[in-house]
Amino acid sequence: MNEQIAAELGIDEKTKGSLVRSVYYKTPAYEAGLRQFDIITGMDGTTYDVREDLIEAIGKKSVGDEVTLHIIRDGKKLDLKVKIGDKNKFPNLAQQQQQRQ
């Protein structure tokens, strides 16, 4: 998240979190209702200012664990329950994500 993105989304420029760039069909994020342009501010009561910290925290979870993502959507705070999936069931997604970085 940066000031420019915050301005484009109409939220406070001091908002910290991870912008959701895309949500792939049939993934746990999709099934939970996560949407493109949501901002994930935390998980299970802990805030994560940067994407890398959030990814690390998710990586410590086990397949099948349920987590609560704290998000901002259209300026409103929401909580979404997401079941951690098996990334091996979505091998093409990992490759697509690496190509974007």
C-alpha cells in the first residue's frame, strides 16, 4: 500500500496493509469472498503493515486452518473467514505470481 493507491481507492493515506491485486477462481480466497482491490490489514487480530509479513504469517498456517482476514473494502472494515488451501493444488498460480514480480 502506498499514498497513491490509497488516494485512488479513496482511503486514508496512512492506511497500512496489502492490496489484493487479483483473486483466482476456485481458490480459498475466492470462495471466502476476497475481491480485487481489497486491502488486507491483518489476520487473526494481528496487523501486518507489509505484504511480506502477511505472507510469512500465512505460511506458518497448515492446510485446512481457518483464519480471519481483516480487510478494508470500499472504505469499510470487514472480517472474512478463509480456509488455508493447499498451494500445490494451484501450481499455475504460483508461476503466474512469480512472473508479476
